[in-house]
Amino acid sequence: MASVLAPLLIAAVVSSACATGGGPQGAGRQQADDRHTEVESVAVADDGTERSVCRFWYGIGDSPTDAEIRADHDVVVLNAWETDRLRELKEIDPDVVVLVYKDLSSTRSYSGAYDDGSDAEKLATGIGFGRAETENPEWFARDSSGRRIEWDPFPGHWQMTVWDEAYQRAWTDAVVAEVTAEGWDGVLADNALNTLSYYTDQVVEGTSSQAETDERVRTGIDEMLPVAGTALNDAGKLLVPNTADSRMFDGMWLSNSRFGGGLDEFFARKSDDGSLITFDGHQWEEMMASAAAGDRWLLLITNEAGRREQQSGFAAAALLAGPRTCWMATGDPSYRSLPDNPWLDAGLGQAVETAGRSVDGVWTRRFTGGWVALNPTGRAAPVVVPDEFRDRVDEGLLEPGESLVVIR
């Protein structure tokens, strides 16, 4: 089956039997063993059609260029020292939402954050390493041997006692003051951790196992988010935590995103069997409820280099499309440059129905400018193509994790 976007052809992807070519790359049948053709040339809709999904830029990997700042944005995340760029963005578009990156769980001692015994003026964290070491060394988490816990493989990143009420309040006070003074719209709070195992196999002092350590960290974050979120909301600001593991705990997405929104940094990532992890547990249902309510931001990143995987990420975002659903895809998880995501401007338009799921697990949704289908399961599944698109797309099986995005 081919994903043919006529008259705009973005990418030809998986086919159970054949692929249909079209657009600027020509037309005609191809053999099944050539069904993964990709199209590099993309026509961008210039008719003013509204996007189904808004444009998100996680711009934390490097200082933004002038061209990147002038690009079209809906929501942007920048580092705390990019205050000049914040003001430029607001001058270009007063409605753009610009969040400042702040880590909930670590303090940092690498050069640039801490030099010659002093913290930098602007930090990626809420509490500077020098401040903690001088004033509150008890805020450094320690392992069962009493040693501070440094994240692996991130030298100079030190785990903090997120379960300590004094640390929670100090982080909140520092961040709220900075966000208010500089004019940020809110905070992208990274590392709302459910497990410490991503960064260390050490057991936190006072716990007897990795499971107990994870519970302490998770409970601390659960307590810290309302402290910070309430204070930021009271100041007219947003709190948007990176809560990519929400699928692991029922209710977590809705709970963590209630102060302004949530970020899923690994949205629509494939499992070993080809299924998409975002659809595990209750996270997908909670995201759909959030999107439909339109009361919080859904910031979605598909961290995949392949164009087919990125298209499936876009299709999943389109299934969630609402007034505050924003998406990006990147093959560079260091986020050093603004990625090119042509699907956003292809002219899919606005949703005209809620997303629906077939008995075989395939999700579909119609839009004013087209139609999307996505198979998030780990098995091939049939998809029924609407009559209006059958002259462009062959019915058949949609492979695990694969998608169709059809533009009128």
C-alpha cells in the first residue's frame, strides 16, 4: 500500500502488494520489493489552509540562527540564556508561545554552568551547583555508599533530592522569579522522571532496591509538579513537564499535564515488534481526552531518522489534532537545528471527525484536506480507504507502525 499525497506527494511508504507512484516523481505501478520509495521534493500548500497540527520547535541544542528565529513557529522551547532570541520571537509574532528549558531533577557542574566556583547567571536548572554545594549540600542525592549520584552518560549532571520539600520550594521560587522577570510564557520542565535507571544503576541512600529508588524519585516528582505548577499558574505562566513515560502509569499524562500541558519526547516510537509505544497503557486515551478538551498543550516529538517513521509520527499527531496539539520530528536528538517537517504544511487542514479505531486496531481520521490512517499495532492489519481516495490508494494491509497520509 502506498501513501500518495496528490497533488502534494510527501512520501511513498509501505505496501502489502504494490505501491502507487504520483506527484512530481511520476506515476505507475511498482513491484512489491520496491515499495519503500521515498520522495525528496515536497510541494508546500500556499493557499492559506490551516494546519491540522501546529508547529513545535525544541530548540535547546544550539543557539538559534537568524533564519531559525524567522521561521514559522507556534510553540518554541529555548535555553534560559537565549533571552534576546525570546524577545526577537515575540517581536516577530506576539502570539508565539516560548517556554524556557529547566531541568527538574539535576544540577550541573560542567563548564558553562559552573566555572571558577560560581554558577552561570542563566542556568538549564532551577538550582545551581555552586549554590547547592555552598548552602544546601543535603540536596544532592546520594547512593547507598553516601556518594553523590552523577548521571551516566552525562558528566557534570548531579541527581537532586526531588523528594525534599525544601528543594522543591527553592527550585520553584528561583524558576518563577526568572520566568516572570524575563517574560517567558512558561517552563518546559525536563526529567520528570519515573525511574532513575536511565541515568544510573545506583540505589538512593535509604532505599534497598532500584524499585524503591524509583518509587522515591517518582513520588518526589509527583509532589514537586503541583508545587511548581501552582506557583507558575498563579503568576500567569505554564508548566509543561517532559513526561514521556506516561504510558507506564494510568492517569499520569492527565495529572502531569494539568498545569499547562505535557511533552512526549519519544512520541510514536517503534517497539521491537513494530508497534508504537505511545499507544501502550492509558496514555493514548488520556492524550485524546486532552486534545479534545483543548485546555492544555500536547507537545510531541518523534525522535526517528527515517521518513516513514516520521510520517507515522505525524499521522499519530494528526489523530490527536486539536487547538493545542503541536508536533515535530527529528533524526538528531541533540536538537542542534530546526528540522524540516514537510507534513505540517502539506494542506491536511482541519479535522472533520474524531479519530476512530477499527476492530483490527487501525486508527483513521478525515480532515478538510485529506485523510490519515495509522497501524500502531505489532501486526499487519487491513485498512478501509474512503471512496473518495480509492483512485489514489490501494486497499490492503498496513504493516506494523506504518501510516497513510493522503492529501486531496
